[in-house]
Amino acid sequence: MISSLRGRVLHLDTDLLIVEVGGVGFSVAVTPEVVREFHLGDEIVLHTTLIVREDALSLFGFREREELTVFTQLLSVSGVGPKSALGVLAALSVPQIADAVNAEDDAPFRRVSGIGPKTAKLIVVQLAGKLTTVIAPAAGATASPSTTAQVAAALVALGWNERTSVQIAADVVAAATPAEQGSVPALLRSALAQLGPARTERTGV
């Protein structure tokens, strides 16, 4: 694994740098902000991760380790690939991503090219509670799983698949009254009423 690079910038493109390290040029995918920050010949240090695919080895680089951590977390979300994850970090700062997740607000993610409404909801639900080590909570604040995440987790435990559980949980929370949104049991009952008894048909188990 290539975890970091320190070297000289040989080439810049819209979302790509070539960094010379010990006479070897490494092609690194980065956000446009990183490209704008440097010039040919500058020395650069990047935190990197190598994504291995059948037909390619792709290196992604970040100025801050927190960005790399969030990138890795985004890749754990169903439907988010490396290019989409990099697109999120190009459009939003790490604090903005954490704030959106903590507020269960998928609107910022829907505005990112390549992220559809369902994937935006999945980002908010699946990253709930996972960014607390990246962004410290405000004084006196306590980190806990979102109501949507708790309902989704309960549905998964009852046998529905994750994608169905996340979608239904997000839908029932959005449709609930303010009083109902604070009650996981009430939301779970609503979700089960929507899912109905035919669990095997919906999950394929």
C-alpha cells in the first residue's frame, strides 16, 4: 500500500497530479482545489490510498489525513465509488460533510455530480456516527446514531436487506410528525407497516 508521497510536481491537470518521487512519476487523482494550490516544480506531500481494480491501479491523494479518512468512509457506502467519493470531497469540506451527516441532511450530497437521491440518503444513513473521530463534536455534545440509522439497523436485524432498510427508514422519518421522529418504536412500526409481511419477496432470503 502506498500511504503517502513526498516529491516534486511534474504535471498538473484538472483533477490529476504527477508527482516525481526518487525518479519515478506517480499519477495521483486529487481534487481541483489541490491542483490550484500547486505549480510545476513545487514540492508536495500527499496522504494517499491505492485502489486496486481488475484493469487498473488508481492512486488518490489528499492534503489532510482527515480527507483521506472521509474518502475511505465514503467508499464504504453502497453505490459510492472512488470518483464519486472524490467528487464529494471536491464539492464539500470535511466539516461540511460531517455537519450534513449529523443533521441527516442529504441535500448537499444530492448537489454533487454523480450522486443521486438514493445514494445521497445512503451516505447520510450509513455514515451516521462514523465521522465523530474526524470532527470533534461541540462542547457538551454527545454522539449517537441517528434515528434513521437506528430504524434501518432494526429492520436489518429483522431480516430485510440493507438498501431496502435504509430507504424505508429514511422515508418514514421524512413523513413522520416532529413528535414521531423522536420515537424509534413508532417509526419502526410505520416501516414494518409499509414493508408488509412478505419479507422473503423483498429480501430474497
